[in-house]
Amino acid sequence: MTDTSAPLALYVHWPFCVSKCPYCDFNSHVRESVDQALWRSAMLVDLQHEAAVLPGRRLGSIFFGGGTPSLMPPETVAAVIEAAERHWGFEPGIEITLEANPSSVEAARFADIASAGVNRVSLGLQALDDKDLRFLGRAHGVDEGLAALETAQRAFARVSFDLIYARPGQTLAGWEAELSRALAYGTEHLSLYQLTIEPGTRFATLFEKGELAAYDPDEAADLFDATRAITAAAGLPAYEISNHARPGAESRHNLTYWRYGDYAGVGPGAHGRRGGVATLRRKKPENWLSAIERNGHGIEREDPLDPQDRGVEALLMGLRLAEGVDLSRIPDAPLDAKALAGMEAQGLIRREGTLLIVTDAGMPVLEAILRELVVT
């Protein structure tokens, strides 16, 4: 299943945020101060370790995620990019993405981040409504966020931004108007996520106390359908369940995940998949730093994946894509034949040669399909 001739992807996790958003279950941490020189050195050590165990590959993409990687000093971003090119070499036209908060402070760094080598930015706008931004715990307002978007469009060749919908009290008409406004800013890519209540978050605590209600599933399905129709009409069809892009502007880095390619992960809590081995870095920043000093890398676990595990992961990732998953790459794909036949009969899944594709009718119930279809 692993194609060692294919470009490698690199994920770099910066774990720090100014504050923790109430919906966020990512590995993010708030610290009063960060020793930037120490962190830059540690990142380069972790990177060097991955390069040593993945020789002879070239990078097709780098993704700085978090946390809030736009809080990284541009010189740290530049040092990581330079080291990655030195260790692996770059494919022509490499995609280098950095996630950013749309605050004026961080937007002021965009030109320097672009000079460091980043050519694509993903902005966490999350909403175009000030009241909802406060509900989501965001530090920026709409005007500040849109000003940051304008700055990003001047600084970077490629720009994406995120919005969260199915927010409490949000109507179908309200979301349609907000999404149409978002599309008018002309970015090539949008990530559009339904608000979910994740375990361990502040929203989960409020939900358990009865202080936050989940969005009605039928109304959420209407918002999902409207999202796909509006983005398709605007020339940014869904290429993955939550991601929409102009043809050719898809996130090449994320496609590596969804197509189950190899990727290296460095930084606290970063996951990786290399040569059939799942890697996981230590999550707590201080523990990761200690591991770097002690071991020369931040790895907590390296787990070989057997063919069954790899087949399950490839299906769970690939069926999110509009293009589907190529079963010729998954020997003995762990599929429930009876469930598959039933879903085909219902028009939820279709086959095209060796491709297995979740249809437009199936995408709104993808999670249920995966639970029934994939034998874990």
C-alpha cells in the first residue's frame, strides 16, 4: 500500500495558543512565555530524526498546524523549511501551508512568513458574525478578521479560510447569506465544518450541564446540503466532506492524508504514517522537550500497522473524498459485503471500476456508513 516513490508530506505542530477555544480538542496549550531559541532548536532535532529514518524521499508539502503556528517567529518557520529542504529536497512547486489566526498582530507577520517560504495560508475566521465569534471564544472580530484576510491575499499565492456552521440559533437563510458573503472574497479554498461537541472541551462541559444544546440533526443536514450546492455553484465544489476548492486548488498536503500516503509528523502530539508504521509524539510540550533532550526525538510510540489496520485507515480516510477510494490499493479491503450491497441498493455508495465512492446522498450520513461498512 505504501508508495515510496510518491512525494512525502511533513506536518509540523506548534502547540501554543493565546487562549483555548471552547470547541477545540486539538493539542493546544497556553503558556505565559516560550523560549523561542530552545523551541527552534528542538524542532530541528525532531525533524532531523525523521529525515534519518525516511531517507531518499522528496517533500511535496509541508503543513504548519497547531495550536497557532502564526505565533511562531518567522525565523523559526524559515529554519524549519530550510532544514526540511536540506534533509529531503523539494518537489517542484511544493505546497507550504501555515495555519493562522486572523488577528491584526499575527497579520502583521504575514509578509515575513511568506518571505520565510510559506506559499499558502489557512485562516481561522470561523464566523462572519461578531456575536458568534464571541460564543466561539475567538479573540478577533469580523472587521479584524476580514482585514487579516485582505493582508493574507496580498502576501500569499494561495489562501484558504475556515468557517464553522450549525452554530446555536443559526438559520438556513442566515448561513446561506454568510456563506455567499464568504465566497465573495474570492479565495480558492474553503474549509466548512459543522460545529461538533468534542469530549474534553468547554462546550462538552456546558452540554453536560444542559447549558448548551446540540444542533437539530435534520436542520444540520439542510445546512450541509445548502453548503454543497452553494459552493458548487460558485465553482468551489466539495472534494472532501468539509473542504471545497476550485479545481486544482485542493490542499495537496491534506490529500496525502486522505489518499493514505506517507507523512512525517514532528512537534508535540504530531502523528505520522511512514512505511506502515504509525508514529506519535509526546503531547505535553514540556514532556516533548524532555524527550528531545533525552532521546534525540519526541516520539512516544511507534506502532507497526498490520494489513487489516492499514486497510481500515485507508477506507476511513479515502471515503471522505469525492473521488472515493481505490480498492486496488487495499488488498483484502475490510468491507462488510452485506452492508455494501445494501448501501449500493440505496444509492449511498457506487462503484466505478476499482473505485468505491460515497454518493452525494451518502455524504450527509458518512459517519453512519463508515460504522456499518468498514470492518474494524
